[in-house]
Amino acid sequence: MNSFERNKIVGALLATVLFIVVVGLVADDLFQIEQPEVKGYKVEGVEEAAAETPVAVVVEGPSLASRLAGASAEKGARVFGRCAACHSVQEGGPHGIGPNLYGIVGVKVAGQADFGYSDALANYGGTWDFELLDAYIENPAETIPNNRMPFAGISRANQRADLIAYLRLLATDPVPLPEAQPVAEAEEALDFLADPEAPVEMTKPVSEEPAADSVEEITEEPADEVEPAAVAEAMTEASPLVAALRAASLERGEAAFSVCAICHSIEKGGAHKIGPNIYGVVGTAIGRQTDFSYSPALSGHGGTWSYQALDAFLTSPSEAIPGTRMPFGGIKALADRADLILYLRSRSDKPPELP
């Protein structure tokens, strides 16, 4: 093929392409197609759904009544360590920077005539009910503006509940806890989101028992069995308490006492706190100190704080001496109790012999 023929073929191809382009431009000018506002096909007989407004879902935490029902006064006693610099809680105790808080739950705000309250508290009115205490402990400055309490507050709701549960017990006649209302199940809230117009009853209580087909059965390890303090049983060589005391650690016991130090002093001649000074407690008479106001249960109990009696009381104060006002749940592990008893024994002028 010579060059002349190749030029003819190339010229023909270029002419064809130019013709197609020109035809397309002319067609666009002749036929203009309007684009629909909403893409898709409209099906006759089906109404268009209106745009839905987004639903804002607010998830609230457990109610105050529910938190108080599950609160721990023992943990609350530790939380009170933040308050102890300004407040005492012994019955008839002195005021500090802040007023004495014994029996605070349920009494009139600024009700103690011998303490100089700020004008904000003195003129507030009302009572220290559970709701007001919870709000005040969370943020004193916002709850009662212009009060002089130099405390930022406790943001954790469970810690506030623990503290209130502890303060509630520090009273001659503790105020009853509020009754917790039934809590709605999360599935019902999800049903509402799926169909907002469907009627939903938010009153179904959460089941307290595990489902029959639950993967794992939850069991609780039984607490160590301890003879009651009133039982005068000789501590034999085979006694678990004797073995535990022989293996106990004074250092661990001193560390364990840090929890007790919130309520008790242990220095010789030390002052009473929420509970009595317990220097030399091992082997002495129960309720022996005449300058401390014991509960009738302790003052009328009789007997001595023997190793067995201390072990029983530290296991469960309310079971060992029913009616005691000691807000402490007890120490479950025998080894931990033995460590603490060994430390208490060491804090004495004449430590009694170990069994």
C-alpha cells in the first residue's frame, strides 16, 4: 500500500469522528432533558413517606433510690475520709471547720444552733433528705450558692450513694431508705426506637434471677465459719484461727488497719473518733471505756475481746453482736482477720500471749 492510499484511509476516519461529534452537539440543542429533583421511579398508589425528625435518646443512670439500695456503708466510711478534715460524726462530737454530722440525714438544714452557718445555709430552709444530700455532695456551690463549704463535690454517683448510706447509719434512729422503683428493660426502649408510635409500658422489672440457659452459673464462695463470741470453746492446736494467727503478718495487719483508722484511733491515750480508741483492746472487757458512748448492744454484752470474740466480730459485726452501730460489713478471709488481730495485739502495754 502506497502513501496516497494510507492518507485516504486516515482522512476518512477523521471525517467520520468529526461527523459524530457534530451530530451529538446538534442533538443536545434540539432535545433538552430535565433532571428529576428526586432520583428513582414513582410507583402509583404508594404515598411518599414524610421525612422523619431525628429522635434524641437520653440514657439516664440508676435512680438515687436504686443506688442507695445497692450502696455500701463500709465504702462510704472510706469516702468520708475526704470529709473528716472538716466534720466530725461522733454522737455529741465537737464541730470542726464544718458542723458535726451525726444524725444529719433527715434533719433541718442548718439546724444546729451552736454552729455559725453561712447566710446561704441558714436561710435555705428544708431538710437534708436523700435528694438534697446527693445534689449537695455532687456540687455544693451550685446546689446552695454562696455557702462557705470549700469542697468541689463528688462526681461519681455510686460514691455519693455509699457516703449517704454511711451517714444514714450514724443516727439513733436511721431514716428508712427510699423504695426503689422498677426499672424498664433496655429491649423496651429499643422497641420504642423501632416504632415510636407503638404503646410501650416502661414498668417491667428487671429479673433478679439468671436465665435458665445462662452460659455460666454464678456461685458465691461461702464465708469462713466462725464460732459466736459467746461460745467459750478452747482454742486447740487444730483450730483454724490458731493456725492463721501463727502464719499472720504484722505488716499486713497494719496495712489492713488503714480501713479501721477512719473510725478508730489506736495510739495510747488517743482520742475517740466515730468508734472508741482501741489501744490495748485484745483481752479487755467489751464496752470497757466509760468516756465513750457505746450502743446498748455493746455496753450490755459482757465478756472480753478474746481472740475468738474479735475474730467473730471482725467477720460480721452485726451477726456477732446484733444491734451494734458499727457500720462495717466485716472481713471475709480468715487470713486477713488474723493479720489485723495480730496488729491489734501488738498495740498494747502488755500484749496477751498468742494461743
